Amino acid sequence: MTRLIFVIARYTLLEALRNRLLWLALTISFIAFGLSAFLGDVAITEHTQIQIAVLAAMLRISGVVMLALIVVTTVLREMQDKSLELLLAMDVPRASYYFGKLAGFAVISFLLALLFSTLLLMYAEPYAVLWWGVSFCCELLLVTCLGLVMLFTFKQIPAAISAVFLFYVAARSMSAVQLMAENPIVRSTDISQQFINGFVEMLSWLLPSLHQFTRSEWLLYGANNVSELMMVLGQTLVYGMLLSMVALFDFYRKNFV
């Protein structure tokens, strides 16, 4: 089983590289670097801080979008052209296929985080960039697990991609939504307001706290709180396991052959 996982992971990585993933990542890096340099030059004050914030935000969003598209399109293409059915007909365990894909995409996540973090070394301290890079890799791993769940659930590229982005945006902005729900402009004790507050509170417990991942303030002001990084690693482990369990459950109950 371990050998099958390694082989599937290897071919997943090779397919991504043959689809010019590296060139796309380099192109995005140069565009983000140029735009951040331009905005930093036209800023009146805090030129370096603006460059770091803009560059980090663009790299984070670009990495998430790239990886989500790669995960969903790669596996769904195998499902639609019957490659997956052929693998399962050869007595390949579904768990081996899933963990092989997950391992391959995890390597891609690491490479993207490494490339984008290297670019940030021109502006920020190495220690802060290391924290940012580790957190970014964890964030990409969660996006990978989420993409695998959604593609097995919807089996259509538009629906799966939309669900991944919706989940990501909700998890990333949940702290702001929770703050607005708890402090409305007009205070009300209506049932509808209580329902909204309860619903938002429930979502905040269910969704990962992605607003605490890959934080730009680490690059701007330094990273010295180890508990923040431990929280990121812990949430990645917990939600990664939960999403993998959901994906495997959905994968095993589907009839491909």
C-alpha cells in the first residue's frame, strides 16, 4: 500500500509540473513583485510595509486559487476520462489512491510555499518568513483536503471550485462576520437577530480559523509567539483528519465500476 501511495503521489507531482505549474507560479511571483513594488513607490509613507503587505496578500490568494484549481481539475479529469475506473479495476485500494493524491498535492503545496516565501525574503526577516511559509503550507494543505472533499461530493468542476472558494472565504472572514453579528448598528432582541448570532457562532466553531493563518503582521512586526504557530499546526492536523475522513467516506460509497 505504501508503494502505491508513493507511485500515485509521484505521478500527481509529475502531471502538475508537466502542466507548467512551475512557470505559472514564477509568472505570478513576478507580477506580484512588480505590483507590490509599484504600490510601494507611489505610497507616501511606509513604503516597505506596503510592499510586504501587498506582496504577501497576492501570493497567498494566488497560491490558494492555483492549488484549488489543480486539485479539482486533476482528479475530476481522471474520473471523467475513466482513468480512475481503470485504476480501481486493477485492484488499487481507494485509500491508497486518496492518500497518494493527497501526498502529491502536499508536495505541490510545499513547493508553492517555498517559492513564495523565498520571494518575501527580500523584504522581511528570515524568521518571520519561516513562520509565514509554514503557516501558508498548512493553509494550502487544508485547501487540498477541502478540494478532495468537494470534488467527490459534486463531481463537477464549477460546483466543486465554487464550494471550495465559498468555504475558504467563509473561514477566512469568519472573525469579521462574527464581530459584525455581535455588534450590529441597531441593537435588537428579535428572534431573527438571535438566530443570526447563533448561526454565526456555530459556524465559527465548525470552520477552521483561517484568519489566524498566514498573517501579514508576522512579516511586518515579527513573529515571536510560538503558541500562534502551534495553533496553526494543531488546526491543520485536526481539520485535515476530519476532511480526509469525510472524503474517504464519500469516496468509498461511490460506485465507479
